[in-house]
Amino acid sequence: MDCSGFIYYLLRENGFEDVPRDSSQQYVWVRKAGDFNAVLSRKEDSFELDALKPGDLLFWRGTYNIDRDPPITHTMIYLGREKRTKKRVMIGSSDGRTYDGKQRWGVSVFDFKMPPPPNSGDAKISPVFVGYGRIPGLVEE
């Protein structure tokens, strides 16, 4: 199951009928709902992450080479900070991200880390965290 497929499945199973299937359209869905926070910084302590809440959808571009608009290529759900380590964690599907220093594949919990600056290799495949937003229609209790 790919990243957007996991988000699609999870949200559909929990009553969100209008969730799009791919990460790019999920990004558009969140942006149109009006509760999106863009992140330009690559620092994990950036003030741009201050409004990040458990349940927010997270979006990246550049995790693989694709020609689409918007160029969003990856999505996950933010879980919050771990009690033991205070590190940020997220859930979703990935191929090789880490959790607590160990590499994982498929649907799992992962460390939420800001991607490093691009290297001199293929500039089209250089992950960039774009931002986060609330799931449209999610009611906080």
C-alpha cells in the first residue's frame, strides 16, 4: 500500500467520503479547506511547526520524480511527540524511513524529521517538506 492509499483507506474507513486517492489531490483537498500551514524552513524547531497537531496531514514534494501540478509526492499523518523521547512521530506508508534509528518499510510509525538539503545529485529527486493541515471535516472534541 502506498502512502496516499493508506491515508485514503484510513479516512474512508472513518467516515470521510470525499477524501481523494493520491497525495497531490489530498494536498489540494486540504488547501481548499483553508487550514494549511506552509513550511519553508528545514529546521525541526522552526516556529512554522508550532501549530502542528496530532491528526494533521503532512505533505512532501520531490520524494520521487514526477511531472504533475501540484508536485506533491508523499503524505503521512502526524501523531505527536513520543512520551519517552519527545521526538515527533508520524504514521503512514514508506519505503525506508526510520523509527527510533531502525529502517522500516510499508505501513508503520516513523520519525518525523525534516529532509536534509538537496545534494548535488538529481535535483528532481530531493525531498522537501511542504507543510501540514487539518483533515477537512475533522471535528475536535
